[in-house]
Amino acid sequence: MKKIVIKVAINCQICKTTLLKAVTKLSGIIEVAVDGEKELLTVVGEADPVKVVKKLRKLGKPADVVSVGPPKEEEKEKEKEKDKDKIPCCILPPCCNDCQLVGVGSFASDYEYGRICNIM
């Protein structure tokens, strides 16, 4: 078992949930954590770091491996104690420019007949 720390661009809440969904689909993953403030994704398990980075890059998110090593149990217990007293200081916006849908409308020559093409 190993702990993989990856630096990835996390701009909004949608980016965060998309990353979590994509990484949890990989086999051999036990725990996934995202730190939006530091833009770090932490994966614990038997997953290959290269496969995790490839999956993130397929989503269009630039990702770099920061560290790979054994997980430390003492840190988990300390972090859980800190999280109880911690107030979230970084709240991600609900959506960013990369995640927003853009509506495009086209007025055809048949506009008189009420046919308009809309693409979302």
C-alpha cells in the first residue's frame, strides 16, 4: 500500500467532484482526499501513480506527482483531531470558467417559420 500525492488544478466544487469520481473508479484505491486550498489530491491504495495521473489528464486537468510513499497512520489520527476544530478557510466557488456550459444559438434562414437551433 502507498500514499500518492498529486498536484492538480482545482478551481471549483465541480472540478473537485469530477476529480473524486474519476479517481475512485480506478481499481486498488482505498482512500481519496482533496485539499482545495493547496490543490492537492491524496490517494491511498495499491493504484499505479501513472494511471492516476493519466486519468486526471484525460479530464483536461494538468497533474503532477508530488510524492509517492508509504502511508503514515500517525498523521491520519492527528489530522482527524485537527479537522474537528478546523473551520474551512477556503470555500470553492460552485463553478469555474472551465466547467460552465455555454449556450450557442443560431438563427437559420427559416427563422420566419419558428425554427431556431440551440446547442447547450
